[in-house]
Amino acid sequence: MVKIANRFGHGHTSLIHYTFDWTEWLAAGETLASAEWTADDPTLTIGDGAGNGPAPTVFESDGRQYAMVWIGDAEVGKQYVLTCRATTSIGQIDEESVLIVGVDR
């Protein structure tokens, strides 16, 4: 079962970043090693550093651990499930998802 963390409207011509904060899930001293982003529909553009926004990344800010991705080209009226599969420095793996709905902005 997919855990849907939230729902967002996404303009069909927008290039917007989505960020998950994994801090509460991590053990003391543990960090994010990587994050893989997928969508349930291949027509949703996931940033790749080739004109579609920066490549997905993991980073630390103010002691918190984040995974971030840039998304574009959401079709108006269409719903997409965007999933982040995070792997930690000690090999733990978890997934979180959000529902993205293409809107006309």
C-alpha cells in the first residue's frame, strides 16, 4: 500500500521542487545516502539535470536530512503518485509518496 504524505496541485507548465524531510525516521548519527524518485506515470517529468531541472539530490540543512527533486509537465486534470525511495548510511530503506494533481495555472 502506498503511503500518501500529502496532495499538491502542480501547474502544467511549472517546474517545481518537492522535498521530503526524513529526519524523524533516522537514528542518531544516521544520514541519507541516496534517494530515488519515481512516478506512477512516465509522462511526469522528473528533473534530470538535462534541461528539466537539477538532478534529484539529498542534503542536510540545519541538522535535518532532506531528499529533493524537480518535477515538470503535469497534465491538467491528471493525478500522479510521486514516490521517494530513501536509503540511509546504514542501509535502511523506506518510501514516501505524494499525490500530484495537474492544474491550469
